Amino acid sequence: MEGSERENGRLSSMESVESRWVFQNEESSGIANGEDEDDNDGNESLLSSRNGIGLDSDDDDVDNAEQRLIRTGPRIDSFDVEALEVPGAQRNDFEDVSLGRTIVMAFQALGFVFGDVGTSPLYTFSVMFSKAPAKGNEDVLGALSLVLYTLILIPLIKYVLIVLWANDDGEGGTFALYSLICRHAKVSLLPNQLPSDARISSFRLKVPSAELERSLRLKERLETSLTLKKLILMLVLAGTSMVIADGVVTPAMSVMSAVGGLRVGVPGVKQDQVVMISIAFLVVLFSVQRYGTSKVGIVVGPALFIWFCSLAGIGIYNLVKYDTRVLKAFNPVYIYYFFKRNSTKAWYSLGGCLLCVTGSEAMFADLCYFSVRSVQLTFLFVVLPCLLLGYLGQAAYLMENHADTTQAFFSSIPSGAFWPVFLIANIAALIASRTMTTATFSCIKQSTALGCFPRLKIIHTSRKFMGQIYIPVMNWFLLGASLVLVCTISNMYEIGNAYGIAELGVMMMTTILVTLVMLLIWQINIIIVLSFAAIFLGLELTFFSSVLWGISDGSWIILVFAIVMFLIMYIWNYGSKLKYETEVKQKMSMDLLRELGPNLGTVRAPGIGLLYNELAKGIPAIFGHFLTTLPAVHSMIIFVCIKYVPVPVVPQSERFLFRRVCAKSYHIFRCVAR
């Protein structure tokens, strides 16, 4: 009794503690129905019919009225009380993470989020100078300056300081941005939204501001234009297809570039042997993916830490031994000299320069595995300093060895440390390959929830954080695609170009969607928004023009792969929309049920019947089929609908909505599990 009293006290306190911002017309529509948070599903009940509320009033556009934000407390329906007692529900956020836990997650993030960008020194200069050979020290300084400022602009300024804050309550990636936009504007093409969705406390609307009027105009434009809705969806699907393509190219590029170091240590090794060893490594890599982020993260974190320390150590050694003049590359004028000396070849080399920031998108896409703070701290205090020292050291070596650009990294390693560094480089490459694989799992999960991907088996690898997942089918699919890519394009430079296409595709989609988030949700100054879009979209389009020029060398395969994935997701979304619309058109009439009476024209046998369907409101057509073919139905019928809403996690108190569909004597209810 005492426990139940405490629970009841906690429930009553919840109603008075929290408050939030809602649109006034939404709130007033809920009050007008005469029930607390009636969801307008009350129009299914006899009471609402007597009140003059017509059928399907839930589909009315509540935004037609003048909109004004007001503050209100949370609504807890009395029918939801039992849902509060559901055990084992976990929160998917990191708000209560302690400092110690943040440090541990930062260590794990080192292995899972930054493995990709951490192994970029293995191949960046090699690919750059394969397109624009170094003829003098100024070419080396120019290439280094390009790399330094690309690292500062894209991973640091764009992702760490801006894009990471556009997360959807801890979820990252293109579909998380789409979910965030869907929460603030009705842009989803699937017509199953209800006003009650917007009253979930996770819907955190912005407090009124000077930019609110502009935001509401944009919201209205997005909601009324079918073309814009389709365009946003296509941008999201294009970005997601590029993430999946990235998940194919990353393992191939990382592993082949690391194993390729054998040709420096053992001159007799042939390229075919490098390919075979890479294939074996890839099979091992994808086989251990199922053990989960937390378990493997504890193991691979120290390995990546040693790798980053090795990068910094080799960089400092080469700086001291060869030439400290490379520090002049922080002067951006050397970029101008580089283009002046090499013109078209320098433009070609931009595709290689981009490889220094591969994995930047993983910082955002892998947010469901780690907190924003842990990712930011790791990048600022470990990853970026070590990368800068690593590139500076390689450039210092190349200042005196212009001919050693084929394997610039391995050639710059001191002879006594070659084999230990080669070993840790291969371990780092294997770890790096997991980065985009885990990001791909996250994107697939989000796209499935929004009806854009076939439903696959998802295994949760952590009891504490529900975002840490493993998808077996996608894991083996990515392995197969990576093996095909390695066998088809065995040249590291061609794979590098394919890598650039996949990486830039998702980067550009992220820039566009974050710009939309700035306008619609953040509501910041228009000059800041335009500056962000112009600088980063312009930069990425410049890089993209460079990699597209080399598409005929075999990297077109990855573009075709991305297009196929795009078509799969678009067709699945179209089919889901068509299926739902068909169910809505064929649903049973309430008048028919009233004519049949409480017995529904058949025998009501004792018991509870659960009927699963995807309709958020209305009587599914399959129920009419049951009434005509079955000799009896249960005395209590519950229509169960599992409904995804555009929030990462629905609070426990709001996960289940129970509604009476007809009069009490019918004993027909609806349960919406959100």
C-alpha cells in the first residue's frame, strides 16, 4: 500500500512540475472535446458524436487557425496510469551522465567514432600527390595547408561546433534531422499524424522569439507544398544512401591502405597479395561486429589511443629531424601558390585532400552511441592535435623526399619503429572500419521507424543505452559489398575517389538539412544561416566537382550502389504510404457498428481479443472480415496500433494511449503504443 501511495503521489506531482510551450489552437482543440487529452480519438466514441464532433475530425488541419504559443503543464490521461508501471523501459539520453562516465564514453568514442578520420593519414597525401605530383617544397606546403584548413573547417567548425547540436535528443544522422523537422512541421508523407502526437512532452517547441514569425511562415510553406515534402524526403534518402555507401567504402579503403604498408617493409609483396590479406581482415572485422559497442569499445579504445599517440610521436620526430618550416603552412597563402603552380592538377587533388576528413559524418551519425560532450572532448583534446602533428610530420619528411609520395606515411616512419607502427596501423584500420558500419546501423534503424526501409532484425547490444544496436542482415550485406569493391577496384587511388563521392554526398545533404533546422527550429539570425549554407555548401560543391571528374576510373560503382539503395528506400516509403492510405479508405463505418448493436451481429465469447493494425484511428476493414467469417468474437476487443512518432524516446507516462472506440456496452477499445 505504501508503495502504491508513493507512486500515486509521484504521478500527481508530475502534473504540476513540468510545463512546455504549445500552439494555442492545438491546446484549445483538446479542451473542447471535454476529455483530458482526448486526442480527438474521442470522435470514435458515442459521447463525442453527441457533442457534434464529426467523424475523422482528427484529420482536420489544426494549423489553419491563427497560431500563438502559450505555456501549459503536461497532460496525463487517467487511462495512461497503468502504462506508468511498465518495467525495464530505458531512457535514450545522456543528460544524467556523470563526469567519470563521460570520460569513459570519450575513451570508447575514440575507438568507434574517430577510427575513420584517425586513419586518414595513411592515404591522404598519397592520393593527393598521385594527382598533383610534388615538384618542390612549395607544392608540399600548399598541399599541407589545404589539409590543415580542411580539417579545421569541416570536422571542427562544421561538425563539432555546429552540426552536433542539431541532434534529435541524442540521435544523429540525416534521418534524425528529418525526424526533428517532422516534429516541428507536418512534412512526413505518411498520413498517420495525430494532434495528440504534438502533445507528447518530448515535443520541445521553441520559446517565442523575434524569428518566430519567419519560422511559422516556413512551417506553413513546408506543410502546404507536396513538392517540398517530397524534395526533403529525397534529400534525406540520398544522404542515407550515401551513408550506407560510406559503410561499404570505409572498410575497403582503411584496410587496404594499412595492409599496403607491407610493400614498403617487404618490397617483394605484390598487389594481389595485399588484396587477399585485406579480404581476410575484412571477414574478421565484420565477424566481431555482433559483440556490441560497449564491449568492443573498451578493447579498441586503448588501441586507438596508442595509434593517435604514435601519429603524434612520429610527427614530432619528423618535424625535429627534417624541416620545421612546414609550420608556415598555417598561412593560407600557400593554398593560393599551390593552385597557381598546378592549376588543373591542384583542382584534381582536392578529391585526395577530402580524405583527411572522412569519418566526420560518423561523429554525427554515431551520436546515439555516445553523448555530444564525449565526442566533442575527444576530438578537441586528442584527435585534432594528433592529426595535425601527424600531417605536419609527413610533410616535413616529404620536404626532403619528394619521390616517396606513393606510401607517404609508411615511408616517413623511422626504420626502427616500422613494424610496431605497421601492426598498430592495421589494428587501427580494422577499428576504423567499424565506424561507418555502426553509423549505418543507426541510420537503418531510423529509416525503418519512418517507413523508409524494410523491417530487419535489430539486436540491442547494451542494457543501458538502447541506441547501441547490431543489425545482422546489414552487417553481412556490407561485408559482401566491401569484398566486391576490393576485388573489383584493387587500386587504392580509385577507391579513394569512390570514398570521396560517398562522403561528400552525405555531407552536402547534412548541410542542407541543418540549414533548414536553423531556420525552422533554432530560429537564429538569417545572416548566420546564410553564411553557414554559403560557406560549407560552396566548399563541399567544390570538392564534389573534383571527385566527379574522376568518376570514370571505376568509382562509378559506388555511385550506382548509392542510387540502388536510394530507390529501395523511396519505393518502400511509397509502398508504406499507399498501404496506409488504402487501409484508411477501406476502414469500417461507425454507423454500421451501431446498426449491428453491442453483440456486433454475432456471438460474443468470454475473453479479450487483440487485433493488430496500423490505423491510428478508425475500425480496420479486417475486423469486418472477422465478423462475417468467424462464428464468434471475444467479449472485449482491443485494436492495437504500434505507432512511431518523430521523437527518439516517448516518456513512459505517454507511451500507451487507451481509447474507447464505441459506447461502453460494445467493449471495444484502442491501444496506441507510441
